Amino acid sequence: MDAREMKIKAAAAALEFVEDGMRLGIGTGSTAEEFVRLLAEKVAGGFKVEGVPTSERTARLCLELGVPLKSLDELPELDLTIDGADEVDSALRLVKGGGGALLREKIVAWASTRMVVIADETKLVPTLGKFPLPIEVNPFGLGATRLAVEKAAGRLGLAGEIRLRQSGDGVFVTDGGHYILDASFGLIPDAEALSGALHAIPGVVEHGLFIDIADVAVIAGTAGVRVIEAKA
């Protein structure tokens, strides 16, 4: 199986968690897009869902394929969110934000009764941090915020390049009008401590550490699909 085939397998397995009539958060990224394509096939066959997209990119794909959408204001409480991840550890802590939608992804996941993460086996790691941590920041005071992030990380024994994400010839701008700092800290032994330290910085809007949010991970690999459930 190549990488796309594994993503399709994970998406298909996650679709089993979706019930007719659900209010559904729909994630962003390549694996989530495979899920949208499979969901659209069921919708075309009469399956009923109301979806809340986590990005403008996901919204466009859903509308193109006929998946009915609502805003989170219209559906402030969701039954389930299906989304991908850049990294997943055994405790179902995640790194997300490689696609730039981490703020909306976290808001939607938080509004959901359950979150199912879909990924291929390359995303499953013993310790988070190999993938650079996306940190969404306000453009105002960017330099001061970057310095504060460096100092907060340093107090936790973390160091590494913190790069402002670019897109084309300019700075990448999120759907919410913010910038993203990609922090290459390396392995993060205490994700909870880093989460708290980053949230304490006024210029940080949100970060890509998703802790105690995911309930189930559906991981596809060359040997098949396995389901990992969060421990109570």
C-alpha cells in the first residue's frame, strides 16, 4: 500500500463511526479529504449528515461533492469530529496544524462529543515533536511573541528554529487572519507543560498540541487498520 491507499483505508474505517443524522465536524488535510470523498458517496446514496468544516478548503471540497454544511454558530454542539493529524502518540496526544487550520480544528473538536483521528502509520510516534509544532499567532507584535515562545521553550529545555510560515511570495495567513510559527523543538517530553507555557503568551492565539481531545485514533498501515482508544 502506498501513502494514499493507507489514508483511504483509515478514512473508510473512520466512516464506520458516523451514524445517520449526525452533526459532524469535518477536518482539514489530505487524509480528511479522503474521508470527505467517501462521506460524499454515502450522502449521494441518501445518508443524512450536517457537516461543520474546519477550513475554507474543506468547505469548498464538501460543497463541490455535495456534503451539506452548516456553520458552528448554527450547530454549536456536534456529535463527532473526524480529522487527521501530523503526529499521534500512544496517549492520543496530537500535533496538528500542518495544513494551517489548527485553530478552527481545535474549536470544532472541542465542540464535539467525540473526536476520531485518522492517519497512516507514519504519523504514529513514541514521543511528539519530530514534526515542527505549528503555533498560530497574532500578526501584531510578531517579534515579541516569537521571542516569548523561545524563552518559554527554553525554560522547558527545548530549543530549535522557529520559522514564520511562508506561502508563495509572502507570509502564510490562516483563515482567521493570523500567522503561523513552525517551531522545530525536537522531541517534546512534556507536552502538557509546553501547552500551558504557550497559552500563557498573549500573542499566541492557539498551538497545534491537541491534548485530551481525541477519543479514538484509526491508524492504517501495511498490515491493515488498527483502532486505538484513549484510556479513561
